[in-house]
Amino acid sequence: MLSKQEIKEIDEAISLVPYKKAASIEALKVVQHHRHWVSDESLKELANYLDMSAEELDSVATFYNLIFRQPVGRHVILVCDSVSCWVMGEERIKEKLSERLQIDYGQTTQDGRFTMLPNPCLGTCDCAPAIMVGNDLYRNISIDQLEGILSKYE
Amino acid sequence: MEKPLTEHLRKDGKPLSLKEYEQVGGYQALRKTLKMTPQEIQGVVKDSNLKGRGGAGFSTGLKWSFVPMNAPKPKYLIANADEMEPGTFKDRILLEQTPHQLIEGMIIAAFAIQASESFVFLRWAYKTAAKEIIKAIHEAHEAGYLGKNILGSGYDLEMHLHTGVGRYMCGEETALLNSLEGKRATPRAKPPFPQVSGLFGKPTIVNNVETLCCLPHIINKGAEWFKKLSLTQDSGTKIYGVSGKVKKPGAWELPMGVTLRELIEEHAGGMKDGLKFRGALPGGASTDFLVEEHLDVKMDFAGVAAAGSRLGTGTVVVLDDKTCPVGFVKNLEHFFAQESCGFCTPCREGLPWIEKLLDSIDKGDGRTEDIKLLEAHTKLLGPGNTFCALAPGAMEPLQSALKYFRKDFEQHIQEKGCSYSKNYRPQTAAH
């Protein structure tokens, strides 16, 4: 069931567009914000609410890499793997994170704390390499700083 | 040297408040605009020769002029703030630090085409920008710069922020429109052009953030002033950036047409100690490499084009002599293969194939004929063979790398490995 709060936020998005379906991305964001990911069940309910078929909504949801159709950890780590960060040592950052968390890209730690994903260009190329954890951006990072960064997230 | 877009930025990197922006002349251009006709605004901007700063370099005034003025409401104005071109970080500065400058520019552009609705299409990763823009839109509303009857002029404009959920394709203007309509971000056939039939089938203009931020200054100081800011034919200033292994990577607003050498050697402080310059992408991932012989190329639309590349976004990614050009290009093609929307076949099938070829060359499994195969692909995925500019853009760094760094590709194949790698052990037929 969509919660009252979710419906309120989705209705707000619908009010800005000429028909319900046009708010589908905003609506997916609302659901993901409240539930951390979009399950098949949420997707069906949402599609119903937006007068779309679940298949059509799923075709939208799966197109965008930041709509999660699988459960993710409490904190999502995005590692910038674009060219400037690659030049500045992204591969070592990724290797170290993998080793420390025992996960590869697309995986979640056993305790459900972190999910690690590659992300194209975070738009902070003069401060490469960069990662994001949740909503927080970390720039000019070195391997030595990773432990300190991770420790901020429970 | 004038820096109209960035001269008032705060030293602490925090955004200019509405009050601070007004104190340095903010929203005066809007007041002036509301006393002019839309045609007059379009005329000034056309005369200023402002060209789009998002990469394509099309005349902004001319783009606006295709919007039918008598079309029924609504018309839309959209700020393309989906800065996702790898190597590009110039709009972030404007979004985070002068949100009111963007909003004022958007209102002016919207007035010029008589739009009644506007959106900022912002990429997901720009969290600080999102917060500041929401705040600034609210403040502009309170101050009477947005909403009904703006400053008593009778002109109405609403503005909303849309944050994306990833995908490079959203930067392509028709794909951006599909995404705003809640669809997959695939490009649309043109014609009809968005100026006639854009968002929800209504006339729509999509302008880049930096382009929009130029507008208040053009209105305040005039087309002639804007032209004189530049060193060359292309008007204005440009926010240039440099990333890679230089001493002081960063972004700077400079007169349009400074040389690549000045950018790298003066502003970016030159290469890091012990490294040499080998080449650079002048304007993001989808531009052809320039090399040492091009260091004195003027970084404007015509200058970079004459050197066989594109100004693109004007943010330079530097390749040094200790970084493998094959690995560099593989990283780029991996990005493009991943970001292909899958709508047209050459792009969807061709880019992953190219990535695989580059991966095998990089790992030492390349065959001599692979270079020819890659070259063939740069034609097959070139302009005219795909639905949008993504694949042709992806071919630009590849075709120029095959030209300027060909020996590196050949060496990888002959010696079955990457000589830039720490674990490198050459294996030639002679061994």
C-alpha cells in the first residue's frame, strides 16, 4: 500500500504535469525515498495509481540507473569511474573498497550496511578521484581516507 | 579582464544570497527585460552572437527565433543542468554558487519566447545545487520575480526543479524532454524540432546553464560589450576547466578564445612533476584528442574545429605520458557503451563491440586486424548512421586516438600487454 505521505508527494508531482503518467519518474523517486528501493509489489501499486501497466512503468524504472529495482544497503556508495577519476586512480579506490567491504560492484555487504555501484562522472573532475556515499560527496580522496569515510555510516 | 559570470562568487564557495545578488546588480536585467518586447530581447541576444555552451555551439538567439510566438499556452523553457559529459564540471559552479543568476537568465529566456512554465533539469548527483536552487526559486517567488504578474509587468512564469535519476542520454535535448514526460530517455526524431513541438508537444526551448547565465549580462551591458569580451569571433567569456595530472586542476572564466597552452600551462600550472603532456580532450569525453602540435589552438568554436576537434563544453581532460592511451580510450568507450539508450542498432551493438575490442587489446589479447576493425567502426558509428549524436561523439576520441597514439595500440598487440602497467612483461614473437 502506498502510504499517505507517499500519495501526498506523488499527487504534488502529478499536479505539475498534464497527465498522471508524466509524473512516473517523480513517483518512482518518492517510493524509493521512503522504501530505499522499488520492489515488484511497489511497482505494481504505483503503476495502478498512475494509470499505467506495470510493464510500462518497469520499462521506465529499469532504464534509469539510480532507480533501484533490487534491495540496496543502508548506504549506497557511488564510485566515479569516468575518465578523469580513472586517470587519477579510481581503480585503486575501487579495489580497496572491494577488499575492505568484501563486495564487488552491484553487491551489498552481508550486514546490509553498504551497496557499491560504479557511477559515470560525478562532475567534480578537478577534484578527482571522487566518490559519493548516500548524499555526501568526497573529493580528492586517497586510499588512506576510505576507512575514516566509511566509519561515518552506521 | 572581465568575468561577468563568476566575478561575484563568494570566496567560501557558498551561494550568493538573494540580497547579495541584488547588491551586485542582480535582477536589474530582468527589470529591463520586462520593459522590452520579446522580439527586442531575441534581437539583442542574436546580435551578441551568444552560442550554446552545452557543447553544440548553436546560436541562442536563432534557436529562440524558431518558437512560434502566437502558439497557445503553455510554452516551456528548460535549463539543461544535466551536466554528465565525463570531464565536465563547469555548470556545477554556477548551479551551486549563483543560483539566482541562473534563475534570472531563465526568466529572461522564458520572456523572450513567452513561455509560462519553466524547469531546471538537474542531474541527481548535484545535491548541493538541488538544495540551493529550490531555495532560490522560493526566494525569487517571494520577491515577485516569479509567479503571476512578475514585477507588475503582467508576465507570468512558474519554475520547477526536476532532478534526474541518472543516464547521460538525458543531456540530449529531445531525450531530456522524454525524461521530463516520465518516459525512457530516448531521443526523438527531428523534425519536428522542440522549438515547435517539445515538452508535451508544446513549443520548448532547452538551454544550457552557462548559456542562460550569460543573458542577464548581455541585457545589462549590450551585445557589443559581450562581443568584445572575447579574443576571437565567438563572443563572450567561457568557463574553461582542466582535469587530469596537472598541478592545479580547476575551472576559470576566461575570454573566449584563450589557447590550450595558456589553459594548461598557466591556469592549470602545467603538468605534474615528472610527467609530460601527450594529448587532451578539449571539451569533454566526446571530443577528438588534440596533441602537442595543437597547443596554440584558440579554444573557441571555430579554432578547435579547425584543429579537427570540437570545443564541446570547454572542459579539458589531459592525457600524460605515463597514462596508457589505450586504457584511457577504453574507459571512454565503456562509458558510451553503458550509456547508449539502446534505441538504435549501430550504437547499441557497435559500442559494446568496440569496448570489447579495446579491452582485449589492453589485456594483451589483441589481433593485428583489430585496429582496422576499430577504424571501420569509427565510420559505421559516425555521423549520419545513428539516431542521435551519442555514438558519433563516442567515435571522436577513438578515431583521433587511433591517429595520434597508433603506436601504442600496435605495441599492445605486438607485445601482448600494456607497457604502462606495473606488471608488464613484453612477449614478442622474438622471445
